[in-house]
Amino acid sequence: MTGPKKSVIGMDVDVSIKRFLTSLPERYKLAEGECIFNACIFSINDENCRTEKVTRIFLQ
């Protein structure tokens, strides 16, 4: 996932909270600011289909 650090899935926090609290439609506004990148890499054993290793990636 990538996007602004202070956001709700990439959207402005205040707009997202207002939409949640009021249950009224509100046009989403893209958040601005420093962005981050988060991901996971899974190593899977093909013989037993089990995850052997999880590597976390976090870039600022």
C-alpha cells in the first residue's frame, strides 16, 4: 500500500471521519503530505503450500 502518511487509505482524515460519524455522503478529498510504502513478501513452500517466511517492507 502506498499513500500519504496521515490519511485514511489515501483520503483526507477529517472528511473520512465526518462521513463515518454522520453516515451522510461526503465527497472524498485526497490527502496530501509525506508518502510511505508498505508491503509484505511471502516465501511459500510449494510442496505443502505453507508460508515459510514473511518479509516486511517499509519505506518513508
